[in-house]
Amino acid sequence: MEKGGVQRLARRMAEIEPFHVMALLARARELEAQGRSIIHMEIGEPDFPTPEPVIRAGVRALERGELFYTPTPGLPQLREAIAGYYRSRYGVAISASRILVTTGASAALMLACAALIDPGDEVLLADPGYPANRHFVRVFEGVPRAVPVDAASGYQLAPTHLERHWGPRTAAALVASPSNPTGTLISTERLAAMVEIVRGKGGTLIVDEIYHGLVYEGEYTTAAAFADDVFVINSFSKYFNMTGWRLVWMVVPEAYAPEIDKLAQNLYLAAPTPAQHAALAAFEPETLAILEKRRQEFQARRDYLVPALRGLGFDIPVMPQGAFYIYAGCSRLTKDSLGFARELLERAGVAITPGIDFGANAPERHVRFAYANSIERLREGVSRIADFLKRS
């Protein structure tokens, strides 16, 4: 072994895949540094800044010296504010004792997996789906069971999938609504049915709701409205435009709250204190009015981009109802979505995400577009893609 080389690596690392889009993003930044204009449609991050009321609250917290550790589950007043948000937005009463504030959705998902999964336990996941979810399961020695989904189920797990794929080692199912990469919702009726099926099988349903708020059509509610034995994860990052503040909350069954608290104490102690104080302003009427205008802007972008991409030959059989993603079939244009994404970046200056980042369900025939960019930039991106296709 050469000096400084890797002497020992856990076997699980062989199954942890990188985000291919990060290499594309790095290349896009290189091209921009060289003076190239790049249209970013690959980044899953709102382009809007954090609302001013939230920034002001964060600054005031810093000026007051609010820099010491908070209790591990989060500031009591923030947990109460989140409980109040569930009452006002969903009409659901949740005790603040069931709400735990964490450092990003990844931390919340890892806490849930650590609390629920023993070695060899299986977790059902939709494919395509957010790539890190299967890796969270694997890190805790669980077995991610990817279930291929398509337009027929809205690219979501359905009750029939749970009935068909639940096995003797299945411990949980993890769903996201709206989802990354497809932007589709799980209907209220379907979600209620899934809660009952999972409970009947003695398992746990974990529901990622971090794109809640960014919904443009269709009825939806939180999974917490149907049961108090589900794990529900929501975020200040997407709808509230606070990605860099690294703040998320999770609603857990009452019996799990002290166990999750114990885990968090050992893994990271507490979420960032200034971010928690800033987030107290996220639920104020002034902030919510700003966010509603931004939600309308996201919807306008979606309503422009979906038909524009269809006109270029991309296959979008299901209109995304939320988030800011479009999962598009590209088989009429290429047989290699990763190569297509690379060429599109180099030759046209448009960055998109290849399907390989989202699972094994025909990834070479799909790409993801993120419309976290102005309509003017999206129009320019569409024009560049059209020119690229004409020259190809």
C-alpha cells in the first residue's frame, strides 16, 4: 500500500454512489469561470433569497448573542410555532413534544433510519427517487428495495406496490410527496390507504414532505393528519427558501421522541442556534405572503416549461403538481441521458441532471429539469436546447 493510501474501507462504501450531477455542476462552474454563459436547470435549490423577515430575525438573534446550544429537540418556542403551523395550515393538532428540529432533511432521514432499521431490514422506496434515501438505509445496514414506478402510478408508490412488495423482512416504506425528481403528489386518498396498509403489516411509514407548500394543483395534506404512528419530515429549505440555514423538523410518534432525542444528542447535539431563531419568523403573515407570491412564480415557470419541453420532443406524461422539477423522458432524442447531459452542457451551455442519479429504472432514458430559475433564463435555456437538437 502506498504511503497515504486508503488502508481500509468499509464494504458498504462500495454501494454508496456519488451524485453525477455534482460533476456536471463543477464543470458548469469551470465554464462560467472561463466566461461562458450557463443556464442552470440542474440545481435542486430555490433561486429566491431567504425572506427578509427571516433574515432580520436571524440578525437580531446574533446581535443578542443567541449563539449557545439549544435543547437537542430544538428551541421550545420554535417547536410550538411548528405545531401552530400544522393547526393553521392543515387543521391538525400535533403536540410540540412530537416535533424535533434537526440539521437538514438528511439528518432527519438518518435519525429515522437509525431508530427503525436493524441489519438486514428492508425499506421500500420508489424508483426513480431521491438517490440519498437508499444510501441512508444502507449506511444503517438495511436493504433498500427499489420499486419501479411509472406514469401509471404518478411515479409514486401506490397501495398495490406495498401489498405486492412487502416481505417478511420489510420494516418500513419511505415516500416523498411532492417528490424529487418527478414533482408528483400522493393523493390524500392514496396516502390514507398507505398508512393503513403499513400499519396492518406492522411496519412504519416515513413520509418526506419537504416540498410541501410548493404545490400548484390537487388536494393534499400532511400524513400526520391520518395517524400519529408515522414519521413526517418537513423542511425550512425549499418552501421557506432557507437552504443554507440547514434546518428541518420531523414529527415522530410520541414513544419515539426520547429515542430520537438520544440519537441526535450523540450524532450532532443540536441544530444551529441562529437558524432556529431566524426560523421563528418563517410563520409570520409577512413571510407567508412573500412565499405565496414565490409559489405562484414557480407555478408560472412550470406552466411555461412543461409544454415547451414537450414541444422539443421530451416525454412528460404526468404534469408535476409540486416542487420545482420535471422528470422527462428523452428516448426520442438520445439513448444515453448522461452523455446527452454532458454534451448539452459543453455545446449549448445548459446544465440538467441525468436520470442515472435517481435509480435503476430506465435512467438512460430520462433527465430532470429544475425550474429554480427565472422564466427569462428558462426561455433562453429552451432556445439553446432547440438549437442543440437541430445541430445534433
